[in-house]
Amino acid sequence: MIEPSVLLAFVPAALALNVAPGPDSIYTLKRSVSDGRTAGVAAAAGTSTGSLVHTTAAVLGLSAVLKASALAFTVVKIVGAAYLVYLGIGTLRNHEEFEITSKTDSQTHGESFREAFAINVLNPKVAVFFLAFLPQFVRPSGSFGLQIFTLGVLFGTLGFCYQSLLAVFSSRARRMITERQRVRNVLRYASASVLVWFGVALALEERPSV
């Protein structure tokens, strides 16, 4: 079990880190505005599921490989960066990205989930972050693996709650946003630019020192 004092320290830190803008929240916002609340919540679920993958990897020690191996970190980093740039360019080229029509959503909820999952899992900075952040709240009196996993699940749950709220509020404003062509273009260019920027920044990220 996690001690109450640990939770009092962990929860505010986890909330602050989840609220900080990143490719995950940008993608959730993008899907919410273009395809509605459910698509945004599906993206939030994909991100949270990706966090569970990183948590499991941290428990098993696999994240340590990314921290210790320059080659492993570089490979995952380049793949993740390329994927973010690909999504950004796709957003920029898709002029109907933020259109609302009576037709089927431009992207299925399953696709929103899978893309958000991939964005999270293919980011080695997230893997190293989990390896560095979660152990700070582990107490030697309990099972190391169980505590890490519990904290990781809690972190992912808090992230899902925040991004779901983001999806709900942004989807409510989607018609006001998308009824104006100029606003749609600004939103599309902004979303594309942020995704590409995160991809480039990830590609230039140096491997953390051991």
C-alpha cells in the first residue's frame, strides 16, 4: 500500500506534470475539436494506456535500457519524432481536419486511441521520465515493483481525468470554432506546428546521462 504522506506529495506533482502542455494533450485537443468529445476521450484513454506500458517497462527495468544505451534511445527517439512530424504534416495538409459535417467522423475512435497510444509509447523521454520520477516516491518498507506500478497507474489515471475534461470542454466549443474558416485555419496551423515542433525537439533531445 502507498502511504498517505507519499500520496500527498505524489498527487500534486503528478497533476502538475499532466497539466503541462505536451504532444499528448495537443493531440487530445485536436481530436476533440475535429471529431467530438468521445474521440477526445478515446485519445485520452490511449495516452493513459501508453503510460501503463511505460510503468510496466519501469517495473521490469526495460526503461533503464533506454537510459543506458545510446543506440536504443536514439532508435526510439527518431521513430517517435518521425511519427509526431508525420501527424503534424498530415494535419497541415488536411484542409477538412476541423470540419463538422453529418458524415462519419474523419477518424474513428479506435484510430484516435491507437494514435494517442503510439505518440505516448514512442516517446523515450516519457520512458526515462517514469524511470526517474516514480522511484522518488517509493519507500523501502514495501515491494519496490508494486509501489512503482501503483504510482504509475495513479499517474495514468490522473492524466486520463485531466485529458477527458480537456476533451469535454474543447468539444463544447468546437462548433463555434469550426463555423469560422479563419479560426479553423489558425487552429489547424497551430496544431500542426506544435506537433512538428515536439517532433523536432524530440529528435534533438540528447540522451540523459546515467
